[in-house]
Amino acid sequence: MTLLGGLLALAAMTGGLPEDCLLGTPGFPVTARSLAMGRAEFMDPSPMGALANPSAAVSAGVGLSLCASAGMDLEMEKRTRTVYDSFGSSIGEAEHSFDRSADLFPGGVAASLAGFDGMPRGLGLAAGWRARNGFGYDWDREVRSEYYALLGSEALSISGTAGELCASASFSPLDALSLGLGAGWLSCTREETWRQIWVDESIPDVLETQESDLEVVTVRAAFTARPSRRVTASAGVEAPLSAGWSGDADGPLDLPPLARAGFLWIPGNSLRSVFTAEFSYRAMSGARFDGADMGLRDSWSASAGVENSLPGGGPECRFGFRYDRSPIARCLDCVSVTAGLGFDLSGWTLDAGGLFSPRTWEQVDVGSLPSFSEGDSLSVEETETVLLLSLSRRISL
Amino acid sequence: MSSSFLLAILAAAGPFGRVDLNTATLEQLRALEGITDEQADSIYSRALSTGGFADIYEVAEIPGMTASSLAWLRDNCMVSPRAEGSLSPAVMDLMERLAVEDGPGDAAVDEWENLLIRPMPVNGLRHWDLRMLDRVSIVDAAAVERRLRDLGPVSGVASLRGSDGLSYYGYRNLRDYVATRELDLSSTDFFGGLRVTVDGGAGRSEGEGSLAARLDDLGSAIGDMESGGRDYSGSPVDSAALYEQLVSERDELAGARGVTGSVQRLRLGLGDRWRGGIRLSRGRWSTAGHGLLSGMDMGVISETYDVAKAFASLHRLGPLHQVILGNYRLSLNQGLLVDNADELMSRSLYRPRGLHPDLTSTRQAAFTGAACEVRSGPLVGYAFVSSAPRDAIMNSDGTPNSLVLSRWRTSAMAGALQETAAGGYGYFDLGGFLPCGTFVGAGALTVSWSDSLVPDPEFLDIPNDAEVWNCPEYSVMPQGDALSAWSVSGQTVLGGFGVEGEAAMQDNDAMAAVGGARWQNDWFYLLCSIRHYDLEYTNPYCRGFAEQSRFDDTVFEKPYYLNDPSAADLADWPVPKPEEGIYLESRFQVSRQILFPKVYLDVWRSIPWGFENYRFQGELEYRPVFPLRFRLKYKLQDKTKMQDLLPTSSVTHEATLRTIVLPAGGDYFEIGVRAGLVELTPNPLYTDDRLMSGGFLSARWEHRFTPGFSVLGGTTLWTTDGMSQWEFEDTGIDFLDGRGTKFYVTVKEQISDNIQIRLRLLRKDTFFPRNGLYRPDPEDQYYYEGDPGSPVRDFGDHAESYGINCQLDLRW
């Protein structure tokens, strides 16, 4: 759950829109490698990982390291209604609507610097821009009479990307310990268009647009310890200093800090495996908008991933798992599987990663969401597939 | 080079003063004169990521390494041997196979996994110990004890292979669970295992018995009552109370939709003396909790642990073989007196006999309290006491109607009664002067409940509906607040021939008996078993051999005929149906190429109705060359059941052909096809729907990249016309309805000797065509809930479901 999650939940309560399009894609992945290992960005040893975990800036690589990524988010959503016979027994689920959207998004670009002449020993720096949330969502349907005559159409379109400009610095007073501090400025503009067009000209068409802006300043602190040469552990906290929302409602936003911890372990085997696990927690029940309780619940996530070097000099093969507890409702909790490959291309590293996450929920189970059609039984079956490519290179100085 | 650095190099030096490439730090490697810094970095990285070099010549595989560098390293450095693992991939494979075997329940698999990690000391084995293993017969168990008694200890497990009477099949099934280690009661070796499993995904749960079906049944009953479709006047049912109960159950179960399941199971051990463990889990789609620690409320019911069990046990204290406090599992003899499993394994004579700690997913029949096993000379005894909550179907006047094993457990049923169970069993081992493996035993069980059971069908039967209540199995269910039973048992083994049996009597004079004989050698066995269960033998802990569970083919398979559809959970009541029969089973290795893995014939008679039934299944395997096997299985069953006023019979034919290919490198490929047909007795109820059919085509392939890392993929296409299909996937059984496709991918990796991870993704698409829905009569139309005005025409119901499962095992 990112900073935006709580804010957008508020919009969900007031906007009368499905949860998914408001939350967007929470927490865009930043590198394909971290995505493939359960979206474990906090323990990602790359310049992009150092933006989330400032204590990792020194371990992102000796010299100048560069990393850029971009990807696509594919969402499919099927809405069904239960069909009953005259005895009140259900005979099945009829498809009510099917929507699909595919949006390209920038993952981010980052650079880190460590261990070159002139820099104090043990100092690492990282800076860059990364995407945090995406709001690509399109929904449309035709409205027909009971005789299948076309009455009109309605459509919803939402767009916008939340990006964060951030920098990190870390220092290692000991070989086995790194400390890091970072800061970021997150901004977002989200546009929403709602349209209803009727064949009958006596019924007025509807065209509503809404634009909202968000700005958040965030600071981060973290430490990384290496208790043995095979184990690296890290923990940190991300605290929003000031957050403001402007749009249909203006006001300050009080969001609780995000605590994260993870470890990386090199077991030492013929596959040259690397195992990563992460946990994050945010007490979203304490979130406030303009002083009012947002009615959210505490959210957390846990992930684990493995990287293997395939025998015979093949590519690096990664897979992972993730669980996210939604701040909105239990039925929106989701599990994800991830996988990916990494290729070494004469000095450049090309990584590809993917995440798949299915979710099914009943509209009535999300209390803060009004239905599209009041009183209609509506089940939502959705899947999200994220594909990401990353290109990185390390330059010795 | 500083002095401290020199000291560090010395610390990394091996016994001959050479630097150990497997343990040296990066700085130490960079300090070596014969290699460059880049080469040192590469050596360090390779040693770190692979766990070390097995041989110094492996260094040559590193890019950038020169012949002169290698020669220098060979003369000046060394590599230490890598530590051997505690668990081999072969053991991991076996654990996985156990987890998917058809037959044993959770408790057995738990126990076998423990034994794979810490096997039983072979030289102290008695036949009692071996009967807990799968597919180890009484003849095999007695043969091992006889071998040890007559010829003394063995120096290796393989020495058991030639024991008189021990079949190769039996030897193969026990060899992984025993070892030539000594029992060390003073040992303080600390070991254990942690398993974390997350079972999630999304989609609709379809089919009979699914949560969606239960919610649908409840909704239909509620709607029926709201529309005045049921007339309770003159009935003992308080319709207002029943209505409230139904609404409450529906609302509670609606909250269980889409719940992600999770299991955290921790087992600990200290030497051979102490064991302990705890399990906290929440099953998918479940609600109310159960277990020793079920009071641990996590805030809302959907986040309460579904099962919360724990135990501590002490072993080998004088004659006290073991004592367990907490949750335990007890299974004795033929399971007629006491076996507290949650399920009845049809047609299975194998059970993990004895007393075991219980961290399994079972809940309704779980024992919570204390139990002990005593061994003194020829005497073996068990004593136990348990006090645990039990679920019950409730009458609308608030009294408990019948005990039930809730599938979809709601507060309306969960923990409705407190049950106290106590008993004991004693054996006298006659192996000292009669053939080894001979014993006689006797024991008793008493069960009491905190409230009297009132199994009145009028509280369950919808008044004035089409169904005529005709269920003799229900009419004799336990009444009152107590029940007791006792049993006698015995067995003997003569060479390759063994006989065993148990007879039990309940306090209402009803009896149950199971007896069997077995003759075996290396290439053949023949097993014959007879059984009899009186209608009134209702002991809730009877799990004896049977073809059907008590409420198969009764009104409880039809929730829409019950006042409260949740009472349909009684269909899962794991007590044998009142029946008597004879069962013959054989395995015959004709030659190296031809094998009959299992052939059986069961002929049984339903006691309340007198219907006679039979079931035959034969399996033939042909192996023309080692990597190729063909398996043909054919099943024929003729079964009769009471359908309202008329008995109806069904004849089932089912044929399955599987082709298994084992290419090199540990890969596994299988393709299978099944076709089935059910023919029903002509009956006006079925009109022209008298034939049902179904079948599927499946394939799966496992590719092993290394012994510790493999990827498994499988797919199935099926079509059914009234005859649902089932198949075994890599992790369990799956039921197939309608027509559809599915595929799954499983990644398995043994990351280290102590950590294993398994990740699985499944997608299943099921299609249910819904045609001919047009109804001219407005009162008879199909409709959408909440949108009754919209017309419903033909549609195709496409149910997509995804299963995501991740399991992490940590052992030390």
C-alpha cells in the first residue's frame, strides 16, 4: 500500500466508483528483478532499490550504476450477476460486463555512485525518479432495454501516474553495517471522466470531469546489517512529512509511517541461489483526512523470492510470491505470483519480470463502495498482470 | 600488508598453512600473490554463491582464469569439503509424494515426515511401531520383529531385506523411516521444523458442497420462507427462530468468501525424549475456529484461527512409552472403537495405528486432553481423556439435534456441545510363546456430552414438501447425553500368512466387526476382509473399513430437502454405513514387464434396506522398457439406493489409460485419458436423462533442472454430462464439473539442506451452458437478483478460478 492508498480510499467512499479504479495499481514495481522476486524492492541491490532503502545506496555497486525500467499493466475485469429460477435457486452467473485495459508506464530511472576516488570510503549516493501508482482504468457498457434495443452508453475513464523524485545517501562505518537517509517529493495528477450518452434526446447526456492533485514530502531512514557473509538484513521507516490533496475536496492528509524489513540470503548451492524476503506494515487505521478518521484498517504485505542461475550458463531465473492485506476490506486482500529472467548482454543487464494477481470480490462486501446499479448483485472477478523490463549497467570509475 | 591482515589470512589457512578458497574473505583472496584482484573477486563470488568448490580444479571454470593462475592456486591454496546436507532431495521427493498419496490422512503424513527427518531406531523395533507406516502389513511388521529377535541387531537397514516373511513391497515402504541409529534419551539435540503455507487465489468455488452452493442453498431457503413457500403450522419448528438462524448462517458464511488460507506449523524436539508443536491455521472459506487455542480471537471472525492446536509430549520414561498433553490422534485396531480422524477413508485397511501428537487440520473429531502409551514386557496399553467442543445441528428450540462434522462451519453449529471422551485399551503380546506378531486386546470407550442430543427428523424435514423422509441411518443416531462401547481384538502371523480382527459392542447392544486375512510373498499378496456394522452401531469414533460413509445416498445429500441446508454436512459424517460385506484385494507382479498393482472386488449389502451391491476395480501395468509404462484401470460398480419410495440402481463403468514416460535426468511425463458412464434404473423421475457420462484428457510434465530444483506443469481438458470427474493433481484431488480446461505450474526448490520452497499457480476454466431459459409465464421466469425486470436469455456461465499456493519449509 502506498501513500496514495489511504487518500484514494477516501475518494472511494465519496466518489461512488469501484475500488479498483481509485486505488489504481498500488506500488508500481521499480525494477524487473525485484518484481520477479515478489516485488521485493526494499532489498533490491540496485540504484532503484536504494531509493526505497537509502542504506542500500552504498551496496548498489562500486562505481556509477545506472538503471531504467518501463512496463505495462494489463487489467481484466469481469462483472457477473447471479441468475435465479422462479424457485429462488441460482442457476449460474451471467456476465454483465467485461473490461480490459492495458497501459504502458514508466518504472523509473536512477543512478548510484559509490567507491570512486574522491568520495569518502563507505559513502554511497543515489538519486532518481520512480513511479509509485498508476490510474489507468477504463470501463464502458451499452445500455439496452429488455427487448435489446440500444438505449445509450456509459463510460468511465481514469488516468494519471504518481511519481516520486527522490535521493538517498548511505554511509558504512563498519563493513557489516550501513546507515542511510533519503527524501522524496511525490506528486500526482489524476483525471477522471464520466460520460453517459442516451439515444433518446429528451434525456440529457452526462459528461463529468474531475481533476485531483496530490503532493507529499517523504523522508526515509534505514539501516542494513550483514551478520555473516551470506546474510544481509535491513529495516527502515518511511514517514510522510506533509501531504495535501486538492480536487473536489481540499485538505491536509495525515498518513502513518510505513515500516519495512527484509533480508537477503545466499545459501550457496549449485544454482547460486539468492533468497529474499520482505515485510512491510502501515497502521492505516490511524490515517486522517482533514482531521477525520478515514475508516481504514491496518495494512501489511509479505513477500519472498528466489533467484537461480540455471545450469549450463543459462539466464537467471527468478520466482516469488506476495501477499497484500488491503486497507479497504478483507475481500480485497490478494496474493500474487511473480517470475522473471535476467540476461547479461556484454556489460549490460537486461531483466524481464512479471506479476500476476487475481482477485474476486462481491460489491456488497466492500462497505464503502456504492454499486453501479443500486441493489444489483454484482461480483467482480479481476486479474492484474504487470510486465516490466529493466536495463542496467555498472561503470567503473 | 598490516599485521592484523596477516592474522586474518592465517585464520583462513587450512591445516597445511594454505588459504581455503571456500572460507577466505574477499580481502584475503585479494592478498594472494598468484591471482589478480579481478580473479579474486570472481573466486569469492563463485564460492559464496555455490557454497564452495568441491575440487580446486573447478576454479578453472571461472571466466578469466588462466592456466598459470590455476597452477599457482593448486600449489598454494586448498578447498575444504562442503558440509553434507541433513535432508537429501530424495527425502524431499518422498515427502512430496506422501502429501499427495491417496489414502492416508494428514496425521499420518505429519508423522511420516517426522520419521523421515528422525527415523525410528531399527534395532528397537517391534511390530507395534511399524503398523503406523503406510502399506506395511501385519506380516511385514511381524517379520521385522522376528528377524531382530532371532538373529540380533542389524548393522544396516538393508540387512532387513532378506527377513523371512518380509515382502519387498513392505521393505520398500518401511526403509525410509528406520535407521541404524541408537536411541539416545540423554541427548539434548534440538531440532524442529517450521512450515508456513499460504493458500490463496480468486474465483468462484463451484460444484456440490462448495461455499457458493451452500450460500445458494441458504438463500433459497430464506427466500422460500419469505415468500410463504413453507407451511410450518402443526410442525414443531419455530419458523421465526429458524428464519433468524438461516439469515445468521448466510451472513456469516458470506464473510468467508475469498478468505486466504494460511498455516503456521511449528514442531520442536529435544533428543529422543521431548516433543512439542503448535499449529495455527485458517482454512480457505472457513469461519469459526476450533482447537486447544481456539480462544485466540484475532479481532473478527474471518481472521480467527480456524484450527489452533498444540501439544507437548514426553517419551520413554520407564514403562511410560509416551505421554501427550494437548491435541492427540489415537487409532487402534480396525478403527471400530476409536479412531479420531475427521474422514472415513473408503476401502482402506491402512491406518496410522497408535497414539500420535496431532497438529493436523482435523477439528471436529480432535481430542484435546491427555493420553499415554505404556509398554511393560508383553503388555501394551493406552489410556486417554479428552474434553473438547463439538459441532451439532441445532433444533430450532435450541436443543442439539445431532453431532455433525461441519464443512462450512458457522457459529450456529460450532462448539454447540462440550464432549468428554475417555477410555483405554490393553494388549497382551503373545509373541513370546506364540508366533511373533500375535496378541489379544480389549478396551472401552465412554463419551458424554454437555447437553442431551435430540435427533428428531421433524426438526429437519420441510413439512409438506415432495420428499418423504425415509432415512433409517438417521433415526437411530445417538440420543441422550452419553454413549459407551467396548471391543476385543487380536491378530496372529504364521510365516507369510496373517489374520487380524476386532469386534466392538455399543451400550445399546449394537455391534460391529471387521476381520481379515492376508497371504503374501515378494510378488503377490491376497487380502480378504469381512465386515459387519449394525444399524444401531453409532459410535462417533468408528472409522472401520467400509465402502460408504453413513449418510451416503440419503436425504442429507440434498440440502434443498432440509429445513436448514447446513444440516447437509451430516453427509460427511465419517462413520461407516450400516452394511456387511466381503472384500478381496490383490497385487500380483507377473513378470518384470507385467504388474497388477491393485485388483479388488467388494461385495456388500446395505443392512437397513437389504440392497446388494458390488464394486470391482482392476489395474494392469505393462512396462515394455524401463522408461515407459502403460497403466490401464477399469472400474465397474453396481449400487442400489432408496430414492423416495422406490429403490434405484446405478451401474458405473470407468476406464482410465495412463502412459508414463521417464526420460533421462529425472524428468517425468504422463498423459492420461478417462471415460466413464453411469446407467440408472429406468425411473419416471429421470425421464430421458438416464445415462450420464464424463471423461477427461490430462497431461503433466516435470522437468528437473537440478536435483533440488524442478518445474512441474500440467493440464486437463474435460467434459461431463451429469457424471462429475475427479483426478489427482500434484497436491491433491480435484473435482471436475461441466466442461472446461485447467492448467497448473509448480516450482519446487530445495534452496538449502534446511529450506524448501514450493510455489504453485493454477487456472481453471469451467463452462456451464445455460440454454432454453425462455419462459412465457411471468411467474416462472428466470431473473437477476436485484434486477428482476431485466430479461434473462440464454447465457454461458464461465467460471474462472485461480489457485495460488506457496509453502515454505524450514528444518533444522
